[in-house]
Amino acid sequence: MPGHDVDLFVIGGGSGGVRAARIAAGYGASVMIAEEYRVGGTCVIRGCVPKKLLVYAARFSDEFADAAGYGWTLPQPSFDWATLIANKDREIVRLELAYISGLERAGVKLVKSRAVLEDAHTVRLDATGTKIRARHILIATGAAPDFGPAIPGIGHVISSNEAFHLETLPKRVLIQGGGYIAVEFAGIFAGLGAEVTQVYRGENILRGFDDDLRVHLRAEMERRGIRVLTGNTVTAAMMTHHTLTASLSDGSAVEVDKIMFATGRRPNVMGLGLEAAGVRLASNGGIEVDAFSQSSVPHIYAVGDVTNRINLTPVAIREGHAFADTVFGNKPTAVDHADVPTAVFSEPEIGTVGLTEAQACARLPKVDIYKSSFRPMKATLSGRDTRALMKLVVDGTSGRVVGCHILGPDAGEMIQLVGIAVKLKATKADFDAVMAVHPTVAEELVTLREKTASYTRQAAE
């Protein structure tokens, strides 16, 4: 294309956009990236990273309590929310600077501005009005919290974005939602000493996860004092003096200090000028793309949560890298979205990869289940009332392990490695052939011998 200013213009400085920009620049492309907020995107600035830091903080309450069973005598611990948030903020600033430095080293030009498509090859920078002509455009604007239908008093409701910046720790919190963010923040607030109520419209939390995980985690959360109300929604949020009253769809009400909605996220597609460029949206609300992240306009691509495929940071990074390989590295690369391992940093933690039991039974003619629930060794002396869960879902015909679901200590760390085995199509016999590391929680994965269930689906006549 004659008369272009850059080879690649990236809209959005999150994990996917930054990776794409750096890799494309490494192939020799001239690259400009625009970010209107802070470089690093949701994950670094107000998502995975700060959330995990808060999870660590919340878990110390258990550690202090458990220490007594191991002979430690400790003074009564105290917690200071302001110190945690200040330290978290310093770490986020450090990470943001690292992202910016990485872009600079790669030769990518960063502009702090909202960017809008004027046409299929032109981007306007709102901060200055400057128009940039680009050979290729990548949209990586992520997603934003979605509160759903408006309710009376919605202005009193916060999202996870605001939760990271609260001046004080609320004593009583109501969280609406049943996904990753909702259960993780329920554990965070409860672990830091707040009274937590979680409200979810469905029949149980973590829709889409294996049913055994859902049941087990809910029981563990309730055992920790979290009140879980399912089949319910918040219908109003009213402020009286310094107290919020959440009215629920069953006619009851809950008085709290903060109401947080974690009811899902919507792709950031509004106001980008997609119509002017001819970029189509998919039925899921995200930008419609093919296996190579190419939109309906051949030279415009999109990666990450804005496409609403699998909304996880590592997926966005992989998609951004694959885009750069495809367009600038002469290495056409389609991202494989099957068998993506993921973790929920609830308390206890969840790690999962592959098919759930229900999914396997719907797709495979024969399914075998291996499952174990047990008290982790650490809990034997601490006296903590908690149980771990290990579950393998096996293709009963081939013996291949098609799903693994873990709930317990370090589940996220374990599932990363199990994900390799599942991706390599390891069989149950392969798992059985591995020596156990004893004593560990993970050894259960290679010592499960007896089937707890087996299903056979009759072929349609």
C-alpha cells in the first residue's frame, strides 16, 4: 500500500497487543501502538496480577491460624488494607514500566491516546487529532465489566476495577456473579476478614466448569463462612446513611458496606469506528475473526478478549504472537484453542484442563471417571476442615485422558504441567506409569486406580 505511515498500528496496549507489536517489530516492521489508559492492559493493571497479589494477602490468615498446629505461638496478627494496596500499586507501576521499556527496546512507538478507525487504513488519535495511515491494523482493546440490565441504585455498585482501589476494607461485602472474578474476590474479602455474601442467578457457581468442582468449591466456600445465594439476583442497591441495602429477587434484603458486580465482561468494541472500516461483529458481541485472527477486512486483525473467544491473558498473548508470525514473519500460524489449561484462584484453588464429565459424556461413546477426595496432609496437624479433589476424565475407548480437574493447594501450578500431558494425548496408562512423588497432593493424579464411574452412550439408530 503506497503512502502508509507504519506497517502496523496496534489499538490497545494490553498483553496481546504488546506481544504482537514487539514480535512484529522484531521482524522489521515499523510499529505504532496506542493505549488510552495504562500499558499492560486488564491483566497487569487491574486483573490477574493485582488480583493474585490480593489472593496471597488473603491466604496469610489461614497460615497464621494453621501455624498453631505446628507448634508456633504467634501474637494476634493485624492487617492493614492501605499498606497492601500501596505495595500492590508500586508493583503495578514497576510492571507497567517494564512493558513500556520492552516496547521501546523493540523500536515500537507508543502513543498515549484513544485511537479510532476513520476508514479501513486510517486511524485517528483523539489526543491530537493526528491521522495515521497503516498497512495493517490490529485491534486488541480487550473487554470491560458488564453490569447487565440497569437496576435502581446502580451508581452505588462497583466492579473489580474499583475494588483494587478501595480506600478501606469493607466489613460487609455482597458480590453478584458466579464466575472467576466473583469467586476469587469472595475468597479475597473473606480471607481479609470481611463478611461476604455471594449472589448468583444460576443453580450453582462456576457455570461451564466440571460439576464436581462446582459442588466441592461451593461447600468449601460455605465452610469458610461465605454465604452463597444461588437462583437469585440483586434488583436494587439503595444507600441509607452509610449502609447499602441490596434488594434480592427472592424478596429478601442484605445490608452491606459495598456491592460488587462481577457479572461478566463485554468486548471493548464501542466507539472504535468499526463500521467505518467495514469490520463485522460476531454473534457473541466480539469482533468476528478467522483462525488466523483476521477480521472481515483482510488487513485488519483482532486478538484477545475483544474477539470474545477464550478470554484469558495467555490466550491473548499467543494470539498476538501468532498474528505477528503470520503477517510479518512469513509463518502462517493458527492458534489451537483446544485443551487450554486454566486456574481459578479461589480458596481452595482450582486448576482445570480439557473436557468436563458432562462434555465428555456428550461427545464420546464411552467415558471412565477416576476421582479422589481427601484431606491434604497439611490439614492433619492444623486441624483445618478442608478437602482436596482430584478427577480424571478418560476416553473409555482409547484410554486417553481428555480432562483433568483439581481443587486444592497449588492446583494452578499442577494444571500447567498436566496440560502438557493432555495436549500430548497421554493415556491413563501413561499417567499410571509415572512414579509418584510422595508425600504430595499431586501424587493422587498418578495413583488413581479404581474407576468411580463409567458411562456408555448408545449409538443413534
